[in-house]
Amino acid sequence: MTLSSRQAGIAFRFISIDCGIADDAGYTDPNTQIAYVPDTKYIDGGVRKNIRSSLGNLYAQYQSLRSFPEGTRNCYRLSPVRPDGKYLVRAGFYHGNYDGKNSSPVFDLHIGVNLWKTSQTLVRAQGRRNYGATSQLSQLRYPEDPYDRIWFPISNVSDMYPLNTTKKVKIKTMDEFEVPTPVLSTAIRLTPTYHLPVRITANNARAGDRIYVVLHFAEIELLTSNETRKMDIYEGEYGSGDLQFGNYSPPYLLADALVSNATLYGAMYKVFIYPSASSTRPPMINALESYLVRPMDVLPTHHGDVEAMEGIKSFYKVTRNWMGDPCAPEEFRWDGVTCNYEASTPPRVIRLNMASSGLANGIPASLANLTALATLDLSNNSLTGAIPDFLAELSSLKLLILTGNQLTGTIPSRLCEKQQNDVLSIREPRLIIMMILIPLDVSISISHLIATDDHPASSTVQQRINGFFKNNAKDPDGLKRETLCFTSWGIKNITNNFAKAIGKGGFGTVYLGHLHGSQVAVKVLSHSSGQGPREFQTEALVLTRVHHRNLVSLLGYCDDEHNLSLVYEYMDNGTLRDHLSGQNGDTSALSWQQRLEVALQAAQGPPLTKKGYPFSFNFGLSRAINMDEKHTHISTVVAGTPGYLDPEYYQTNRLNEKSDVYSFGIVLLEIITGQPTFPNWPEKTHIVQCVQSRLECGDVSNIVDPGLCGDYDTNSAWKVLEIAMACTARPSMRRPTMSSVVAQLKECLAPDGASDVLDSFTMDGRIEILPMMINSGILIPTAR
């Protein structure tokens, strides 16, 4: 089998392929001086076969072949391809009974995406005739014809006489046919009494097909002044056919051509050339070409999609039936590829399913050129590396499936934004809505601000007191921040498959992790919490909007339905309780002054909204949020760390600013007493009830952490205790505002703050402190 391509007008660039020869068996044909190359780099499939030598002397091109026992379509890629260029493609076939079946195979041939013909071992051009060539002259081709068109000699026709000349026949400037001079130097003519019939058999033609016929002329006889050669050229029989050209006279020694574009009414096309009435010389003709015109009604795939798919094929080394055009013809589109088909536009790739295809490496940049892609499924492969940001540039992408791979890193924020806006769905792991954070003025439960047992406290370059809280000077309030979204696999990778638990709370277990060389704390929602992805998503979205110097940073989260996790900055100074008890590795617990500094930083959490409708979240998961400027609270169901939630929530199902105040009051009591929310005291009740009962004795030393060994100012202790009890007062309307709490704590921290009174601290129904006798040995506050 031979296959050749010629491009018109570009220095005779040939691609001449001898199909089936070995990779190192290229050669130059001694008869034509055409260089033939192996077909390996032009085809992906098939097997090499040889023709039996007993069949005689065959042209070298017909001694080997490539057979295609597998696949519905096998395609040779011929290049270079220039848009709008003219190409002559010739394919030669010889069966030679290579397979011993004694029967010729039947198969279809396509040029591009359009059917060429159904073939039984041989495909013939409709015709290219060189009239007048001598019988000894074989077919004329390259190098005489620079495009290697094959001209077959026609000379021994009855009642026709050959003509020839040794003079040079000129070719017109910009002649689009460029017939070789040896072809134009010969011709045939009739005797004066006969006409010239030209019959063209259109192989494999159907009624209604178009045929393109080119008649080549050059007058090579020198006529006298009283001689003329004029012809009438008809399509069909004389008297019943249509006159195509009348009184035509060919120019002397100059190439000329007449073109007929006709409709076939059968398999035979007939042209008759008659002498015109005024002609003194009989008709003649030098050469003829005929082409059967095949309509190109099947459009090839959009060129950008073709380049993208070829790039993907090359990147992943795809060996399945990815040959030829990805979408067309529709019945031969590539496996896993779905396209849209519209009558007037090229097909576009809209879905690509490469799931479970044994793919390795990363995600190729070629995908970015599939601009009409709506669904991409790369699941269950061995893909590695990061998820590229360019996927967000696919404006038509609606579904992205990446589960079952070893991808690392984070999901690009632009992809997450698309999911947030319901433009894109990301499956397995199903990622929650992500966003570029814009500061939002909120007040948040104090249990977000102070690290408890289920969230270790901060480690910074500050003194260990400041280390409980995030204080990011490089990222002050008011600047945009980006929260990352992690895959389920990424969470397992960060935590080394959840190797080290460092805490446990109402949310779930906290694990130590490592991200980009830094430690992180990963909170994994417990399956027993009763919360689901929707509740988790609501809470996570709130946390991403909160940014404050005293708030532990949320770095990202994962919303795989089997792994709902929050990733926080790790605070390696231990928990607040560790520092209160001195169990953080240091030699002593926090001093009274240090405790006041901690309390003040906690109180200075994210400010109330400036629009007058504060809202709050306790440390837990929120269900239904309905918030607008007319509301001053949120109706929600929460599940947080036990002991910090405002008791009124259980009656009202509402959280507001005073709920935050209550949570802060609990933390303040922990700072004062050194006890958890349910102290290890004989009372065995909540810390508020425990402190209340001890206050009845009027002795603050029974309340303040004994680990301080009395090293604190009694008046300061009473003031801070009074602030804490006021924050936990019921009903909530009797509680102070957080701004008042901050002001009073600042007074307690002032150099002479220990002697200041709480004159500006307005509380209804504050706790009464009964005066006690000095000599009783019981500590009492200064007289008010």
C-alpha cells in the first residue's frame, strides 16, 4: 500500500509513505526519484504484512502493507496542513492474498471526516488523459509533473490522428492547473468528416453526483491565414445535449483550459466536440482531467478542540481508538468523548470521560483549550500533583469529577467561587463553597476566641500570654484573605492518616497536621454529632468570613461527606487550661496580671456590626440562617462545646450579642478559678452555680485559683469576679455589653486599676457582696 500527499503551490512538498515497511527501510524509488518513508509516525494502529514474492515483480510500494484487524477506525495523519490549502492525496492498494483468505476485504475510506468511497482493493482517479502521446510513452508523472499527477497516454483511437510539436508551449502566469509542457506538446485531432466523442466513466458514482471536467487545449499546428479551428462543445448527444462552449478557438502555443461542472445522470458522462459551422479544421484536444465531486457536508471538529484532544492524547499516551477527528463522523467519535452537533457550526467537545483509564502524572494544560467542555471526569486514575487553576477558565464547565486519584495541595479558589455561585459542581470529594474572604463585621462566640481543650492555643513570637491568640500584623483587619479547600485525601495526607489526636470536644477530635512545613490543627467532625454536610457548610462559611487579630485563623476545610474537617492554624503553646494549671511545660501557672491580659484580649474579639444588627455563632454548627437588616438575632440549632452556650438559647432558640457575653463570662470564670466549666469541686455543678454558692460565703479566696498562692490583689479579684457574674446573669437583658466589659478590664489592668471602682459598669440586679468582719480571716472587698 502506498499513500502520498502533495501540497499545491509550496515548493512541491511531498509526503510519500510506503505502508508497512520497517522503520529503517526508507528508500528513493529509482524510476520516479520520489523518496518514500515508513508509516510508523503517521499511524497508531495496525500490523505490518508482506506480499508473497511469488506474485512477480511488483513495484516496491506494493510489496508490503499495513493491515488493521482491530478498531473501528484507523487514521493516517498527514502534515503539514495549511488551512485553505489544496492537497492531492493518492492512496494505492494491493491485496496480494497476503492473509491467505482468497478474498478481498471491503472497507470505507474517508478524507478527513467525509466518506471518500467504499473500496475493494483499488481506488482509481476518475481520469487524467494525455492525448496524442506515442504508444511507446508510458504514463507521465514526477519529475515532469512537479505535483506527481499521473497522465495516462491516449493515442491509438480510430479515425483520430496524433499531433505533436517540438516548440515550447507557454504557461500563463498564475495558471492554476500548471499542466506539464510534455502533455501540452501532444494532441489528437479527427478527420474532417468525424466528430470527437469523449466518454468518461465515473467509477462508484451515483445519479445526482457532480463531476468536474477540465479540457486542456493548446494549438500546436501552425494554421494559415485562411484556416480556422473552431469547436462547439456539448454535454450529451448532439442535438439533445447542452452546449457548453461555442465557437471556441484554442490559442497558438499557449496553454488554455475549459472547465465543466456538471450533474451526472448516470455512471457515464459524455462530452462531444464538434467543428463549428465556420471552422475549416477539425476539432482537437491536448489533455483532459475529470474529478468526481464529493460534497463535504460533514464538518470537522472545532480546530481548537482538535489541538486540545491531541495534546491530551499525547500527554497521557492514550492507545485506545483515539484516531482521526475526535467528534466526526459522529458514529466514529472517540471513546469517552461527547460532542454537540449543529448543522452550521463545527462539533464541539462538551463531555470528556476518562475515568478508570489508567492515567498517570498530572492534569495537562491542553484541557484549557476545551472551551465548550461542560463535564470532565478524571476519576479513579493515578493522577498526582496539584489541581490546576486553569480549570476555572473553562467557562462552560459544570461538573468536575476528580475522586480516586492522588492529587495533592488545595482546590484553587476560583474553582471554589464557581461552586459557591452554583456555576460548577465538584464531585468526590464534594467540596464546599469557597470564596475570597471579604471582611464582615460580626461578633462571634467567645469560644471561638479562646482555645479550650478541643483547640490548642496560639504560638507566636510574642510573650506566652499573647501566644494564646492570633495576632497577624501582616494581615490586619480590612484586607482580603483566601481560605483553602482541601480534598479528603489531602486531609489524610496533612494528618498522616490521623496519626496524632491532640484534643477532643463537642465538635469532634482534633488532630495534629503539617501543611507546607507548618503545623496545623485539623478538627474532624464526629459521626456521632448528628450534623451533616449542610450544617457544616453553613458554619464553615461563617468562619471564613471572620478575621480578627485575636481569632485563631481558619486556614481551610474539607466537605467530603465522609470527612467534614476544619483546618486551623496550630497554636503550640497548649490550651488555656494548660497555662492556667501550669501543665504547658513551664514552671508555673499564669500570674494574676497575665490572666487579666488574656481576658482582655479575649474580650477584644471581632467587633459588633456597624449596621446595628449584630449576629453571633456559638462554637458549633448552625442550621438555618435567615439574616437581614431587620433581624438582631439568628434562629438556629447549635451543637457546641458543653458549658459555654447561653442557657436562654434552650428556651428561645435564638443567639444574639448577649449570648456572646455569656460565653465570655464562662471563660472569665475559668481564668479566675483555674477550673473547667464543670469544676472539680464538691458542688459537682456548672461553674456559674459553683461560684454563686461560694459567693454566699463572701470569701473570694475560696473562688480564686489556689495555684496563685494568694499572689493577687483582693479588690482586683472581686472586680473581675463581679464582671464575670454580670456576664452570666439571667435574664440576658441584665448582662453588660462587650464594650463595657472591655472598658472595665482595661481599668483592672491600669497601674492603679486595683483601687478603681466599677462606677461606669451599669448592671441591673448585680450580685450583692455581704460585708464580713476583718478579724474573721475572710477576704472581703474594699467598701463601696
